[in-house]
Amino acid sequence: MRLLILPILFFFSLSACQLSSLTSGLFEIDSGAVIYQDDFSNPSSGWVNLVDERYGTLDYFDGYYRVDVQGDHQMLWTGPGMNFNDVRMETDTIKVIGSPDDIFGLICRGIDQNNFYFFIISSDGYYGIGKMINGVQSIIDNPGMLPSETIAQGKAKNHLRADCIADRLEFYVNGQYLFGVTDSDLSSGDVGVIAGNLDSDQTVVLFDNFSVLNP
């Protein structure tokens, strides 16, 4: 079991493209229909481009979206600046630099730097579903991250899926269901990607084929 303690978190997101919820019932969307997607081939598609010598880099890189976290015990997360209620999110991840003491994955219902849900794995095969509420971070229904052989370790590619539906949060990796929890603290917000260091100086993760589907 791995404990997750990352006391320093920095949030970068766009606010210029805030949208009302696409799953609020204003119009019918078929279950499984894609309501937002980005393969990061267009560096002007709306995600953050940021270079900060203290904390790291968020940018487009060779057809991927790159999260480069500098310094130990730090996390970076960002999203396209949208607002959703119930969603199914998917993305491909590749860890390219850093020690196995890392985390990376997806977020949903992001309100600000202190309030969001996260679905994370590590490159040595651990996973967890957690939340940041009023600046307090926790893994939901477990004291720490748990191991799974489903997770491809090292610098291998992993396909992540996270469902945020009403008060139910479910996590899938490489097509396999890992874990589900119930929590009602957050009901809507941004989606996005997250990466962090536990005790190393740098973690770099590439994200591709980011999709949001109507569940």
C-alpha cells in the first residue's frame, strides 16, 4: 500500500472557455457519444501552454500533451476549462522521465486548485481514487494507493478510463475495472489530467487521445 501525501499543489486552467454543462439535460445526447475530445495534434486547441522554472511545464509536445513536474511532493493538473456533470473520461498515458515514485491520471469535477476528484496510477503499478476538498487531499475508501497487475509498469503505455456519474466514481485501466467508490462532495466541474512527484525531482508524463463521453 502506498500513501499519497502531496502537500503542494498548483492548478493551471483556462477560464476563457467556460461552458454550461453538456450533460445537464438541455438536449439529448446518446449514451457513449463523444462530447469533447482532443488528440493534442493542434497546439492551439485550448489547453494551457506554461513554462515555470519552479514548478514545471504544461505544453503540447510532438502530438501529445506533456506534464513535466519539477521538484518533489508537487502535483500539476490542468483541463480545457469546461464544466460537466456526469462524464466518462478516457486517455492514453506514457511515463517518459522520472522514478517510479509518481502519480498520474485523470481528474473530474474540478472547481479550483482545492476541490476536485482524481483517478491516478503510478509507474510501479499502484492506483487510487481520491479527492481534494477545501485543500485537504485523501484517497477515498482506502488508507492509500493499492497495487494492481493490470497497470503496465515503467515507461509503458496505459489506457485510463474514469467514470463520474452522480455520486459514483469508477476507475478502469487497460480495459479492466479496478475500483469504484461513492462520494457526493462534488457534482460538477472541469475535466483534465494530473501528474505529480512523490519523492523525486522530476516526472514527465505524456497524454494522448483525451475524450469525454456521455455515460
